[in-house]
Amino acid sequence: MTARTRSKTLATWLALIGGGFGLHRFYLHGPTDRIGWLLPWPTFAGLYGVQRVLEFGQDDRLSWLLLPLLGLTLAGTMLTAIVYGLTPDEKWNARFNADAAPSRSGWGAVIGVIVALMVGAAVLMATIAFSGQRYFETQVEEARKISQ
């Protein structure tokens, strides 16, 4: 039985599109990958935080804790897509295609890296801004309580 060739371009795009659900991990390491099965949990918790913000507004304290989980998970998977896309073909083939035919990446991986960089930077900045804003708002509220 021959081993299957794992495409760097496909792995980059899977991390970009379905990274929060571990699709890139399952593609590269198979359905028994533990990290792949752990990735959906913070993603679903963060999506629940988004639902709570839409339902209860931005003052919901539980959503303050859940939304950064989504942002950090997505930023991490965007970083993974960047690392996959920038890995040299020789190193990629030695790691993932040692027993299979070598693969060559092209512009698809480069475009995936560019998109992942843009999305990852935006998600990370939004997560930091949201978390920082909520933290300082609670500090101001506590200071007002103490001063009265």
C-alpha cells in the first residue's frame, strides 16, 4: 500500500478555512489526532460567546471570557497556516511525504499565507482590543464604586 501525498497548499487552506475545527490536523495526522479533537472546543465556546453578545449585548460578562477563546484559536490557526505555507517544499516532503511522492506547492500556498496573515492580524487585534476594553471598563466601574 502506498502512502498518500499530503499537499502543503491544501493543508494551508484547511488551516485557514477550517482550522478552528482541526481540519488541517485531521488531514495531516489522521482522525486519531488528539490536538485536532481539542481544537473545536474553544472554537465552539467562542461561538457561544458571540451568540451571547448578540442575545444579551456587550455587557454580558460570560461573553467577555468566551470571545477571546475564539479569537485566540483563530489567530493560532492562522499562524499555523502561515507556517505551513512558508515551509520549504523539501522540508515539507521530508516531514509529511517521506513514504509518498513529493509534492510541489505553487501560488496557492503563497496566496493562502497572505490571506492568513491578513485574517490572523485582524482577528488578533480585535481580540486584544475587545479584551482590553472590557478589562478597563471593569476597572473604571470598580474605581467608581470605591470612590463613592
